[in-house]
Amino acid sequence: MNAYAPILVLGGLGAGFAIFSVVMASLTGPKRYNRAKLDAYECGIEPTPQPAGGGRFPIKYYLTAMLFIVFDIEIVFLYPWAVTFDALGLFGLVEMLLFVLTVFVAYAYVWRRGGLEWD
């Protein structure tokens, strides 16, 4: 437990500072609300009315989100592999090459289908 004490102390200090900052900002900040401040802000453009269900999003938003998740998962697997690369040897290298090849095939498929182009 002694090895984790500095990490726990640092996490506690960070959480304490975050909570303190939010509480102090809400207590000491100005409270002058008006209609303009309560409206949704869309980069200086007047907000357009939305249908009751929120409207439909193009499929490209979901494709972009899935691409982000795929590459995020790739990074999650690449980091521990890089740390233990020496211990894994040739087996680890071949497995990671197969994994990266699989991700690259998914990337090439999305690229070929036009998922990376914004109209």
C-alpha cells in the first residue's frame, strides 16, 4: 500500500482542487441571467428550431464515432504491448502486426467507402 500512497494523495489533491474550484466559482461568480445568456449558442448563428425528437443525424456522424472508438482501442492495446515488447518476443510482434493489419483493413474500407469525406 505504501507504493500507492503518493498516487492516492495526488488523486485526492486533484479531486479536492476540482471540487473547491467549482464550489467557489458558483458562490462568487456573477448571477445576472438574461434571455440571451440562457439561449443555446451556435457560433453566433441564430439557433434553428429542432423537431420534438431532436431530428435525425447523418450516418457519417456514427461512422466517425465508430472510427474513433476503433483507433482508441488500438492505442489501448498498443501501449501495454510497447511496454512489454521485450518479454513477448517474436510472438508478440506477429500478433501486433496482425492486429494493426486488421485495423488498417477497417480504415481502408471506410476510406474507400467515402466515410472520411465531409459533404
